[in-house]
Amino acid sequence: MSISPLAYIHKDAKIGENVTIEPFAVIQGEVSVGDGSHIMSHAVIMDGSNIGKNCVIYPGAVIGAIPQDLKFIGEKTTVEIGDGTTIRECATVNRGTKDKWKTVVGQNCLIMGYAHIAHDCILGNNVILANAVQLAGHVEIGNYAIMSGLSGAVQFTRIGAHTYVAGHTVVRKDVPPYVKAAREPMSFAGINTVGLQRSKFSPAKIQEITDIYKILFIEKNTTTAALEKVEATFPPTPERDAILNFIKSSKTGIIKRPSKTESDEDKPF
């Protein structure tokens, strides 16, 4: 363990084994820091933050500040940072509100510089937010999703697992699993083939996902007809069911086809 005498650590904080805390880091109130984590100079870990094992928090990052939500009235909420996650310079992660009572960043995530994760966001494992990505409140992101620099997501939107969101884009509708999303307004830009290959999806599985999305986004079907055709054409698999369940459960609607057709529906699913 290496804790600088120039760091401020509140008496109620719980610090694990082999933790490094550099000079001028600030740890306030009821905070826990897991074994092997490294808190760098000028990072601020605020009351209600729970940092997992082997995390790295870079200078200027602020974890656990109260929500930037006028409905917040001081309820006791938390930030949960999973094991192995890195939070780079000047990134911010706000506490939850009474909606979910917590903001969650999963395991082995990379949150790059100046990114912002607002109240009640739920990020899965192995998520990457590139520089200056901005998440409004209540956003949900699945495992292995990547958001490129200067992209953002409006409140209550969802980004599925194994997706890729292009830089300088805005997520206003849900992004289903396994796809790339780009353009303005955001639309389907193909399957995230590179990401799936890196995650060891087989060629046959990638082809299955591709064929499903041809029905959903390329053929001139209504959404209802496309979902019915996918269910009738493909036997149940985890990937097929993940796609269908994501779309059926969408409250905001999903991103558009690559170009508008007469069969597009403007109303949410």
C-alpha cells in the first residue's frame, strides 16, 4: 500500500489492500476503494462512491458528485465502478437518483478523458467511451459497446451489446445489439463485424446476425412484419433472442434504416 500523507482521506472511507493514493487526491465520506486500485493526484472520489479492485482513476476525474438533476433532493445514492475499470483525466461520473438509486460502470471498462456519465446510467462490462463522450441520465449500455469521441446519448436511450457508435453522432433512439450506428440523424450502418470478430464470434454466428438485420433494416418490411419474419425464419438462439427482445422492449424506438423508405414507421415500437 502506498498512500501519500498529502492526500485527503475521510475517516469513514474504506481502503483495500495494496492501494496507491497519490498526493492531493481527495476521498470524501463513505467511499470504498478495492484492493490494488490506483487513485492519482487531484482525482476526487466523493461520498457514495464504491470503486472496485484494480481500478485506475486519473488526475482530474470526479466520481460520485451529486446528480445534475433538479429533481434530486439529497436521497442517499451511489456510484458503482467495477473491477479493472480505468477512468481517464477529467472524466465525471455522477451518483444516481431515486429512479435507480445508483449509477453503474461495469468491469474492465475504459472511460476516456472528459467523458461524462450522468445519474442512473448503467454500463455493462468492457464498455469503451472515447474522449468527451456525453451520456445524459438513465442511459443503458450493453457489454462490449464502443462510443467514439464526441458522441452522446440523450436520456433514457439504450445502446445494445457489441455495438459501435461513430464519433460526433447523437443517440436519440435505441441502438440494437451487434450493429454500427452513424450519420445524422443516426441510422443503421451495418453489422459491427470487427467488434464481433474481436469478441470471438464465429463466421456462422456473424452471418446469422447479418441475415437477421437484412430483414429488419434492408428489406422493405414494417417493423412488425420484420420481427414476425425473423421469428419464423430463424430458430431461437441467444443472439436472435437478444435482438428481438431489445427491439420489442424499446420505449423510444430504434434507429432508422440507412435511407428512408415508404415502409419506415415514425412511431415508436
